[in-house]
Amino acid sequence: MNRKQSRRQFLAVAAAGAGIAASGQIGNAQERRRSPVPARRGAGRSPLFELGMASYTLRKFDLDQTLEMTKRVGLKNIALKDFHLPMNSTPEQIRTIAEKTKAAGLNLYGCGVVYMKDEAEVNRAFEYAKAGGMKVIIGVPSPELLPLVDRKVKEYDMIVAIHNHGPGDKVYPLPETIYEKVKDLDKRIGICMDIGHTQRMGIDPASDARRFADRLLDVHIKDVSASTAAGNTVEIGRGVIRIPQFLRTLLQIEYAGKVSFEYEKDADDPLAGLAESVGYVKGVLAALA
């Protein structure tokens, strides 16, 4: 089957199964799983993970529009970037936005990407997440601050998923870079794998998901036009990332965190491409199940 045929097949499945839930909700954590993200045993090959939105996708839109567009494409989880929840908000302002998100029918599971360059910024990030009832900080802490982050995740019982940014990132370009820095720390500190940036480094995201499964705590899903620094975000299924293989790997390693769409193309009018991307992923998951 060629790539175009495969894509048409998956899009057909997505159209037929638009109402299919993207995740399993049943069961208990497996003892053999090492990740701190709670694993839930679903029937058959149902995903243990849930789909979500990285609100950077909708950075040109206000909070109300962002919540509405997230719902329109059928997603129920969201991680807010500071465009939509400013880092300098008061605890009362953060709680108000968290309540608005909940009232819209969405789960505010996390925030980010949050940059932490000094101790004050680490402390602020944890207080910010706590005020919003968020469990995951998708962040970029400076490496010298990791001992402090290690203490904070124990104190706050939160997850810190460090985001890789690919070519040009001198600190955390790859999931492997993150893994080497956090492997001896609390298991609530791990990787937010941006599969687009991973592919732009010439690395297969599925391979790295398997290699670093015990520290894979969050995923930013997208597709890119090339496996080089010049690769740009495209609609999922139109690029070079082997999305079915990546999703199959997440099923096989029993990944149980969030898989959030970070669609960076068409910032002024992203809805059509975002909806196509969500539909494609849901179609793939339906086919795999």
C-alpha cells in the first residue's frame, strides 16, 4: 500500500469514527510500569493515553476562542501556554481561568512550555500549576536547577515533562539529552517528546519512545515536511513522520499520559489543518484498535 492510499484509508476511518473516544478509561495501574503516569488497563488495544491540545497551537486567539476551538475538534484535555494563562497571574486569576476551562467541559491537565532559568522561576512555576489544579508542568528548566526541580516534584506531587526543541536547542535538543540529565532523579521528572523536533534531528520518534518509555511523561504530536532542520509543521499524515508506527509504539509500551496536538502551521487560521490532524490520528487509533 502506498502512502497516499494509506492516508486515504485512515482519513476514511476517521470520518466514519469521529465519535470514537481517543482513550480507554478502565482499570488499574500495572505494577510493572515504571512511569509515574497512572496506567489504566483498557480492553484490547484501546489506548491508555488521552488526546489533548497544547494551546500554543492557538496562540493568535484569546482564551474563549481557544477553549471553543479545542472543543470543536473533539479534544477534552488542554495544557495552557502563557498566552492564555499569563505566568504573572495572581492565584485568584489562575483559579478563575481554571474554572472557566472546567465549565467549558475541558480538563486543564497542564501548562507550558514554561521556561525556568532561576530559582524564582522554578518556584513560580510550581505555585502557578498548583493554583490551577494542574498536574503536569511542561517545562524547560536550566540543567543546574534540576536538583531543585527534583525537590519540588516531591513536595508538590507534580510531573515535570521537559520539552525537546530540536535543531538549534543547545540544552535539550533530543529526548536522549533529557533522559541523560534526569535518569537518576525522581521519576516524576521526564520527557515531553515533541515528535516534530525529534524527527527534524533525524531521529525516529517511535524508536525514542520505546528507548525512553520509563521517562516519557507527555507527548506533543505533529508532523513535519522533512527530517532536517528545515522541516516545517504540516498537517498530520502529510509529512515524513510515520504516525501509525509512532501510535502503535505508544500502545505497545502502554504509555498512559497525554498526546497533545501542537499544530504550528497556519497560526492565523489553524482550524482546518488542526481538525484534519485530529481526524487522522483518531482514524489511525481506530484502525489499530
